[in-house]
Amino acid sequence: MSDVPLLLIDLDNTLVDRDAAFRAAVADFLARHDLPAADLAWATAVDAGGYAARQDVAAALAGRYGDAVPPGAVRTLLDTGAADRVVLAPSSRAALADARACGWTCVVVTNGRTVQQETKIRRTGLDLLLDGWVVSESVGHKKPEPEIFRAAARAVGTTLSGAWVVGDSPAADIAGAHALGLRSVWVANGRVWQGSSCRPTHVTDDVAAAIHHVVLAGSR
């Protein structure tokens, strides 16, 4: 294996705004089935930014609406609702292109179901901007487990030596990087860092700034 500059990037709420896509999907679901628009806040809380177990979210929705929605409607919402609505910001697209032009190997490392996550990657055109990706369902390990980061390096024929991790989750991304001794950038998305067991190497407000920081740091 060759040691090349490796940039491991989270997908949901880092490269793409998964929460915004989910909210849009739920709003459409509520309108389509003549359900209260005010339930958007409830459904968003149940979803917990995508970290709630899918079966728990499905059970909550089914329990709340019962026969008010057709069979399969909840499953369709959870399977394709957000995946069909995610977008890649032009600034993020440009940052990835710049990183690869500077010699970085860019790999998405994401928790989730393979079909759903790969739908997001292909729908946004990330498949043309990345050197590879790994999804927790496919590799049998979830962030922050070290194995998923190692699987990402193997997927592109390199090692984790000198790698950076970029992500929005203190527990999944930053703690995962810390456990492996990797440098990291936390994408704050307007939040304040409150972790106590470890700290990111750097903090930025958005993923484009995070990628640019890594590229600049790597050139020093």
C-alpha cells in the first residue's frame, strides 16, 4: 500500500445537509396525507438528526398516524425521503475538486444503510468527485469504531498514516479520529464544542472551509 494524503469525510450534515432534506421530506409527507403541519417539529425531534434507530422512528410515526397514512408510506419516507432531496453546495464541490487537484485522496466514511447512502452520493454527483466511500452497513462497523476508518483506507489502497478526518459529529467523527491518533476538523454548523474527552485539531463553520484547512495544512 502507498502512503498518499488521505482525507476522510463524513456525509450527512457535513458534505450534505441531511437534516434539511429530511425536514423537507417530512413536510411533504404531512401535506400529502393531510396531517398537521405543526408535527414537523415532533418528527424532527424523533429523528434526532438521523441518529435515532430507523425502526424506532418508523414505530413512532406508525403509532402516531396509524390508518391515516397508506401502508408503506412511512417506509417510503424513511427510505427515500431525505436521499431524494439532498444537494451538494457549489462551495463543497469546488473544495473537493481543489483537494484532489492538490493530490489528496478523498473518501467518504458514513454510518447508515448502503442503498440510502449511495443514493445520496450518486444523486449529488459525489461519486464523480470522490476516490471512494465506505458505508457502515457494508463493512459491518460504525463510526467511531477504528475498523471503518481502516476499511476506508484499504478501499483506496493506502493507510491511515497522515490522514485527516472531517465531520460534524463529536462522538462519531472526532472521537473516532482521536482514538486512531488522526488529525481532525469539526464542522460546527453553528454549534459550540462541548466535548470533554477529546478535542478536534481544528474547527470550522462549514465543510468547504474544513477541506481548505486540511489542504493548506498538508502543504506546510
